[in-house]
Amino acid sequence: GEGADGRDQAVGGAEGHQSAAGKFAGLHEHHQPAAVAQEIPHPTDFFGFEIGTDGEMARYPKILEYLQLLADRSGRIEYEERGTTTLGNPYVLATISSPENLARMDRLVEINHRLNDPRGLPDAEAMALAQEGVPFYFLYATIHSTEVGNTQTIITIAHRLATDQSPEIAEMLDNVVLLVVPSQNPDGQVLVIDHWYETEGTAYNRTYPDLYHHYAGHDDNRDWFMFTQKETRLALDIHRELKPQVTHDMHQMGSTGARIFVPPFQDPHDPNIHPLLLEGQAQIGVAMAAALIAEGKGGVVYNQQYDLWAPARQYMLYHGQPRILTEIASARLADPFVNSAGDQVPLGPQDARVNFPVPYDKGVWRLRDIVDYGFTAVFAALEQVAKHRTTWMENYSRVPRDWVDRDEPPYAFVVSADQRDPFETYELLELLHTGEVEIHQARGPFTAGGERYPAGSWVIQLAQPAGAFAKTMLEQQDYPDLRYYPGGPPIPPYDVTAQTLGML
């Protein structure tokens, strides 16, 4: 998962749950007319095995072939190679929506940009744009490439959206633009799955034994504020160009705890994260939990283990989007995980709590389970966003408006032109610029906060759309003193406690 340390989850308290119809059961049900089914092969026919089959995984190049085929034969998908990765693999974006939305993508993107920077935008015009626009849902999988089930799930999601003729899918396609990156670390996908097949039938450990990201290893998911890797910057290009309203990051976690984590997150959270984004995460997470439980999928947990403190994992929360994290229990890559106490002993906690309503009742966990849980969670999220399309667009406008209207200290940060290390100064400013922060430069000397600054000093005002990112990156971050009980030992942070760029 985000930490990939395999820690099992204890289950603690939370509140908030709502019911929803389990509309997304039956992963491989066919709703399309026979003519469409002939034109677009089912994944089972294309890959030669049912997605999620024990011991089998679709390889990344073959997945790209299938997405291209869907784009060629369906009017609902566009396929684009956005660049190449560290090791030269294609970094791909598939855009999925109704043909009508795909035909007006330029206008929809224009609306997103205007709502993202509401300076000079009257409220009435913003509401009109929210009515006209469509939420963009950015879904990416397998930034940690040993978490193999999520990219497999993308295949089944894309197939259903390309072929299903049901009213539920029509509503999603009309009211959402789904941006899909099938793997945020394609190099690792190739290395991990190639090694899996190369070691088949041998005594070798079948998990790839080296770094599955060429430079960052597992911590490619800690690069969302330093932007050191090509893949990170390719994802940021999507954020900058298309301005999605929601980002969903699909992960896997340890094998012996809960079966899936969905939002809301546990404390602490960075106070610079807008409260509407916290609520948006909770809305989607509860919709996911309800759909999973309605289908009899136990082991769903929320408000547990994962927090919202570290910006190294969550660029999007500082740019007006809820970050939806799903963490699904892992199998042994594509082999089943069997409870060490016996296959009849259920995996994970067995005490139902308010944030863990239904324990998982089986002792075996398979790749197919990962695919099924991920499939249900994604479609529950798409349904929630589609049914509340206008609200999502309106809230997307409100978050940056609150920042550009901000009138409280601190008002700005100053990076003095009088620096002993010009390169490090440049690097700090370049990171902010890459994160869409506006930077001004003083034409003459000035005084601010009782300090005198020379001409050429850089001023980062916080009353701007990316003010949350600028503030978090530049202010001193003080991790809260959380204790298990008054005077007791500290609760360990999930991740690092600060990323203040000036100190780094």
C-alpha cells in the first residue's frame, strides 16, 4: 500500500454510513448487444484467460493493445501516449466518456481551467459553468508495481464502460469524464510480471528481487512534492492540462488485515486541506463501502491507518481535488494467499465495529477478489460523482475561490535574492512553479514583516489558486502531539512529519 510495510490493521472507531444498491455485482456479465460483443472481444477472449485467474496476469504491453482496440472500436474511449517512462515504456492515458463529451473535450477542459482560477469570475457565471461542465475523475493504478491487481482491474473497468448499454453506464458516461492511467509505474509492471512468468515452475522467489522503480523503488509514491521522476511529471501534466475534479489512487496493502480501505482517512490531516475536499473524500468512500457491503463483500474498513498529513503522497489535495485512496489486501501476486492458521480460518479482524461493519469470512484471498473489490469500488465512485455532477463542479470552483479571496496572515512568503546558494534557490522556486504556484519578483528593494529585502527577491502570495500547496511547502510544519492516552506514548505517524522545502 502507501507504506508497503505489510502492517496489519487494527480497527478503530468512526461514524458515517449510508446504504446503496449493489449495482456492480457480476464482473463479467454481458449487457451489450451481440453485434457490439463481436466487434469488441471480451477480456477473457483477448488475453486467453479470465482476468483475475489464479497464476495469470495480463502483461502491460498487451493491456495497451487492448485499450487501443477499445478506442478503435468504441466511440467512448480515446487513447493517447503521453510520453515515455524512465526505461522507455509508453505512459498512456485513456479518456472514457460519452461520444458527446469526447467531442467537446476542449470546451470541458476550458470550463475546468476557468473554475480552477475564479479570479474575476462572477458567481452567476461560475454556477452556469458548473451546470455546463462535467467532472473529470482521474484514476490511476499500480504506482507500486508489486500491487498487481489494480492494473488488471483497469481492463475490466474499461471493457464495461466501452460496451455496457445499461442506463447506469449511460448516466456515468454522460456525467463523468474518466481519465485512466493503467499504470503509474509501467517499468515496474513490466519487470514484476516478466519475472513472475520467468520464474514459473522454479524454486526462485517470484517477487521481482530488485527495485521496481529504477530510481525511487517503492518511494515513487513519495515524489508528489519533489517531482524528481519522469512518471511523476507526466502525471502532473495531466493535472495541469485537464484539471480533474477527483483523483483516485488504487493501491494494495498487507494480506492479513482488512480486505479494503476506503476513505474517510484517520487524523491527523493537514489544516491547509480545504474541508470540502475532506467531505468529498468521505462521500465517495462511504458510497464505495455501501456498494461493497451490498454485494456481500466483507472486510471493508475506513477511518483507519491512513492519514492526510504528508503532501509527499497527495499533490491533488492542494490543488482542489479530493484524493480517493483504495487499499485492497494483497494476494501472493497472482497466487492465492491462504491463512497460515488454515484455509477455513477467516482472514482479518473478526470483531465488527462502526468503521468495519462486516468482517471477511473466508481464509483464502485471490487475485480475482482484488479485481472484484476494485471493480465495485470504482463503479460506486463513478455513480456517486455522476449523480451529483453539478455539486462536484460547484465545489471544485469554491475551493480555489476561498484561496484567492484569502485575507489572513501569513499573506506571502519571500525568498530573498540574497542567497548563498543560487542553485538551491532555483530548485525550490522551480518545484513551486511545477506545482502551479505563481511567483512574483520585486523590481526594487522593499520591507515586509520587519525585514528588508533586495530587488529581485521572489514573492509567493498565498491568495492564489495553488495557495494551499505554497503554504504547506513553505511554512514550518508542526506535527501534532498525538498520544494513545493523556501522558502516554505518542501515536507513531503513518509517514514523515514534515516536508517544509525551505528546511529541506
